[in-house]
Amino acid sequence: MGEQQQVRFPQEVVDEYAALGVDLPALFSAGHLGNRMGVQILEASAERVVGTMPVEGNTQPYGLLHGGASAVLAETLGSVGSMLHGGSSKIAVGVDLNCTHHRGVRSGLVTGVATPVHRGRSTATYEIVISDEGGRRVCTARLTCLLRDVRTGDEAPVRPAGD
């Protein structure tokens, strides 16, 4: 659960961040909460973000995948897509998350796939479909992120390459 896989980014995105002195693949993760929950990002572009999360360790008292865990996976994937759509001059900030839970899951991995519904200049909306290992839909989510300009102080999480 603690090991981080190498995320596949489109080369033009890697090059854009490298021009700013940022090693995007080294920088990128699912964040502290996502890491704690075992979220692994497998593929990332503005057109499609794919990630997985184990059910074990992310359940509610009845032993089912917690709805909040599905929300964490959905917001993580949609935020990554929004960030990549906005580019290096924008910060993606989630402003609305809606999750519909379709079925319970007790074990295995769930996989989320985020695809854009709307990609504008100031907002991005992604649909995230979370499925179990049998391909059955567990949750459908929609995330809207505000895309705002990078401001002084936003740079702290973005480390230059080699740091």
C-alpha cells in the first residue's frame, strides 16, 4: 500500500512542467489522504485519469467500502484531470462533488476513471465512474473544480526538479 507507481503523463505535460523546473512525475502523488487510503494513480491526462484504491482499510462498520472513501478517490481523480487541463499557470480547487453509490463492495480493488464533461477557462467538470474488479459500477461521481490563477504562496507544494 505504501509503494507509489510511476504515473503515465502525456509527454507535452511533462515538458511544460520541466520548462518551469518542476519534475512532475517525481512531484505527483495522490496527496497525503489519498496515500493513506492506498490510492494509486495509474494514468493521468486532461482527457482521462485512472486510479485504484483497495477496499480493505477503507470500509464502514458493516464491512462495505465507505462512501467517503469513494468520494476521496473520485475527488482525487477529477482534481488531477482539472489540474492537467488548467496547466501550470492554474490551481484546481474542488467546489462541488456529487456521489451516487450503486452497490456495496467488501474486498478487492476498485478502479476509478475520470473523464471530462466540461473543460473551460475557469471551471472543469469531470465524471468519475468507480467499478469493482468484476467491472460492476460501484459509484458515479461528478466533480467541478474552479481553475484559478497561481498566486504568491501557491508555489510551496511545487518543488523544483532535483529537490
